Amino acid sequence: MIKIKSGDIVLFKYPYSDYSGVKRRPVLVIAERPDFKNEFLITFLTSQTLDFNKDWDIELNPESKRDQQTNLKKKTVIKTTKLMIISYSRLTGKIGMIDKSVLKQVKENIKRWLAGEKR
């Protein structure tokens, strides 16, 4: 069993919309549910940077020193307003982790969003 913690980038078995199969997608673990172990709050990652929203999204660049430990192959966007609770059983492996300063910004963006704040 892989130990998963806040700030980890993991692979998630994401179902196709018709549930005919799954594809493995990277996601960022925000936190483990305090009331139910082995379920995690995650936010989605995407390499599609064209829809980058500077008010909410955070860009990761694997060429920067800060983001090397992510082990991502190309620029990736953290979609802080696209959240989901997932079970440990849907995870297929750990890729890397984000810097603590990035995790702090992710959590601050989520908190602002849930509080109804706008930039």
C-alpha cells in the first residue's frame, strides 16, 4: 500500500463518461478525509494550458527548480476549482509532489472560492 499525503501527485483511474472504461490521469491530493480513512479530496491537473484562469489556477513548470519534484513531463495547470473525493482504490501510483508553498496557495485558492470571494 502506497502512503499518500497532502501535496502528492498521484495517478487516478478516471472513468470515461459512458463508464465503458478508465484512463489514468494525474491529480493532486489536497487532504485525506478526517472522518473516513482512505478517501481523499483531490483537485485535477491538466496540460491544457489554454484555459488557464489566472485568478484560480496555478501553473507548474517541471523546468523550474520549485516544480522539479513533481516529476511531470510538461507544463501543467492545477485546477483549484475542480475538486472531487476519491477512494484509495482508484489510485494506481504516486508520481511526485508539489512544493509546500504551492500547496499553501492551492489551499488558499480553494478557501477563497468556497467563501465566495472573487479576484
